Amino acid sequence: MRAVVQRVSRGSVFVEGKEIGSIGRGVVVLLGVGMGDDLSHARFLADKTANLRIFEDLEGKMNLSLLDIQGDALVVSQFTLYGDCRKGRRPSFIHAAPPEEAQGLYLKFCDFLRETGVKVETGQFQAMMKVEIINEGPVTLLLEK
């Protein structure tokens, strides 16, 4: 499982021109589910996301977590995180989990993140989405389990 975590001042996701989720200060998580991922991966990454110290304290040091600032999370499924571009010019997605498997783990990740106390908004699985991200910093990290 892979997550691109971006610290944001706001984020939103649209499907067919309609906003389906938005957050203020917090993180946008682009989440990819790979072959062989399971609930332990989803729980680990949700806990890591909630507790990752990427927000500045009063001294300007990245010392506060999403929980500390009572921030929100916008979680968007992103199977392309498993795109393998080492050969040729078209990415191969053979390492991405099949949609029916990936959707369940994507939803469990969101549930596990909510269990930590984070307010979670989501995109729409397998939909063509437009995601607006106001990255703060910019701070962008790749988490993998």
C-alpha cells in the first residue's frame, strides 16, 4: 500500500463537476492499493498518517501531527501509484490490486483513519475525479507498507 501525503491548507474533489468532498487545513492522501496488501497495511498507514509530525509548532518546526492540529483528511484512491514505468513508455499496472480488492482496503483505510479521531472526506472510487490541492510548504511525503 502506498500513500502520497500532502500537507494542505485546503483540498477538494469533484466528480462530473460536483464537489463531493472538501477539507480545510489537514492532509490530502492519494492512496494506492497493491497486490498482497491487507488490513494490517491499511491500519499501519492510517495510524502513520494521523500521527505523522508534518505541521509546524510555534517555533516553526515540523513537530505537530494531524491529530495535534485537529486537521482533516481528504482520501482519494489512486491506483496509478502502482504504475511501473521502467520499461517502454506506457505504465504497467500489474502490481495494483484488482478494483474489487482495492476498494475494500481503501474504505478500511478511511475507517481506520476515522477511528483515530480524524475527520475524513473521500473521493469516489473508480470515478474520473478532479482534485484541487493547496499544498502548504510544499510538504509531500510518500508512505509505503
